[in-house]
Amino acid sequence: MRVGVGREQCDGERRVAATPETVHELAALGLEIFVERGAGAQAGYPDEAFKEAGAAITAELVLESVDVLLHVRPFTPDAAASLRPGTITIGFASPGSELPTVRALAEAGVTSFAMELIPRISRAQSMDALSSQSLVSGYRAVLEAAVRYPRFFPLYMTAAGTIPPARVLVLGAGVAGLQAIGTAKRLGARVSANDVRAASADEVASMGGTFINLDLDAAAEGPGGYARELGEDRAQRQRGLLAPHVAATDVLITTAAIPGRAAPLLVTTDMVAGMRAGSVVVDLAAESGGNVEGIIAGQDVQLPVVGGFVTLVGMKDAASAMPSDASRLYARNVSNLLALMTADGRATPDFDDEVISGACLTCDGTVRHPATAAALA
Ligand code: NAD
């Protein structure tokens, strides 16, 4: 079977859906791999390395000629419509927001697998691209903050005086938040964090952070261990209780998300106005509406406060900013899913497997993912 890996078409996307390492493994399964010229160039994987691993390099990837297509970003509706019936696609599909593409995939008879839909179960951890890319984003968010923060993160006791450690507050302690806590700790900051899930207190402590218990009555936990949206009353109460913690912090990293919903608003402009000049706020949820009022995805905004300003950083394409390792992890997630459905050199998905059926978005002309099918009805 012919497996294609194209150059990503989305502006600013530097990742690639395969690496020489995964090409080698997929070729060993009897698959033929075709990599579009330059597909891995921005991630640090040159054509030569793909060739040595067993791939054929093509000037242009002809979509109709491949049986399986590996990708990072969702297709455009036009690209989806140009696929041959029966083509298998594996990659991020953003089913919550890219409904025209989902419709086009179904109408084209494509069997599409969305990496966002991989079940969050132990057996599927090696395919969990949301986790692997959140790991990269959480790490990167702290570095973005550190380069903008006009002071040190660690404590320094020097002959010229003592410099206190930076205080870092992380709101949302899921995969990205926990990585942010670990990274800020490694840089020597004093880190605290809050989340609405019951399990998060222990997880924050295991990364060396101090959990801030807001006493919000009950943990807001929904299906699959994800957070549930707070009602407006509790959301307001949460903001009120967070305000003094935000005012006392030097660096604020926000990562809070609710699957399928806009990001919850955790920090208002008034709360930012209480921070001291020079403080930095990095919002990893900026692309889905933002946890911080006034945030703009892909931009820095300087909010005037007494004595200077606070820098608001709207993170965009955070994982793509570290394309080499982000691709290494992502390509492994994708290749593990493809390997799970491959036998004797052929990809033949077994829909009795809960990982395969859970990740399937479209098949045989229909949208198989119930929530997306309902949104399109
Ligand atoms: P996510 O990206 O959907 O959300 C990020 C975090 O924001 C979550 O921890 C969530 O609780 C938090 N949040 C939402 N609303 C909030 C609010 N109002 N205030 C503060 N925080 C808020 O989540 P994620 O990082 O993808 O992971 C969510 C859960 O899935 C976690 O329990 C994680 O441990 C679990 N998980 C399990 C597996 C697995 O078993 N294979 C893999 C990855 C993650």
C-alpha cells in the first residue's frame, strides 16, 4: 500500500507527519512510503534522510495516487474533496471547528482518523497526539515567558546582592500545565497552580508545584476525566478567588480548556491590572478564545499598569514553534496508529478495536463520530 506524507499547506506550520525513524518502521511493515520533496525541511528532516530510511521522494504528492495519507493540520474542504474514495487519512482534523472539511471527507468516501479522537486510555497512550503536542506547548510557554520577563527565574545569592525567585502561577494543570510547572521549576521559579479537577492537586504536587485550593464546593469533572464547564456563578467566584493569586504572581501561564467548548475566561483585565509592572502572562488557550481577557492569538499586547506594563502573550502554533521534537513525537503517534491497523503490508482498520473505532471520523460516506455528526445534522 502507498502511504503519502505531504508538505503541510497551512501558513506557519513547520511540523511533518513522519520522520525518517517512522518511515523506517512503516517500511518494515511492508508499506511503500512517498514523501513530498521538502516535507520535513522546516522540522530538520531533510529529503536525504527520508530516502535513506526507505522513502521515495516525489516532487509533488499526487493525492489520488496514495492509499494512506499522513498529515498534521486539517485539510481544506477542497483538498478533502480531491481524495479518492477509500483513501485512509490520519492526522489532526479539528472536528469541532472544521465542519465543511468533515462533510467533504465523508462525501468523498474517505476513511479519516482524527488524532484528537484517540481515546485517552492506557492502551492508546503511544498514539495520544493531544498529549504529545501539549507537552511541547507547555514547555514552550514557559520559555516564551522567560525571555520576556525582565528578571531572573531562579534565586541568586551573589556578592552584589540577592535576587528572589520568580513566582509563576499556572492555571489549568492538564498535560500542558503540568509540563509548564515542571519547566518553570527546573528554571528555579516558585510555582503554584490551580485546576478544577479533583485529581489535579496530587498531579501538581508531583511536579513540585503548590496547589491552590479555591474551595469551589465540588470538583468540576466531566466524562473521560476532563473538566466540565463551570456555571457563570461559579466561574465568577473562581475569578474572584484567583484575583489575589494573580496579583501576587510575576508570570502567569494559562492552559485551561474544556473539550468542544470555548476556553473558560479565568483572568479579567482588572485582574491583570493588579499585577506588578514587568509581569508576563502567556495564554496557551489564545487560539480557542483565551483564558485571559484582551488576549490576541499570535500577538503580544502591553497592558499599562502602575509603573509600566504587563505583557500579554497570545500563544499560537506553540507546538509548531519546536518543529523537530514536536514532529518526532507526533510522527510516532501517527505511525503507531497506522501500525495498529496494518497487517501483511495493508492498512485494514478493524472497527471492533476501540482505539480504531474511537478515532474514526468518517467512513463509507458517513460521519462516524457522534458529536460531529450531530453538529452537521
Ligand atoms: P485539556 O487540554 O482539555 O484542559 C487543560 C486543563 O484545563 C485540564 O486539566 C482542565 O481540568 C483544566 N480546566 C478546565 N477548566 C478550568 C477552569 N475553569 N479552571 C482551571 N482549570 C480548568 O486537558 P488535557 O491536558 O488534555 O487533559 C485532561 C485530562 O485528561 C487530565 O485528567 C489528564 O490527566 C487526562 N489524560 C489522560 C490520558 C490517558 O489516560 N491516556 C492522557 C492524557 C490526559
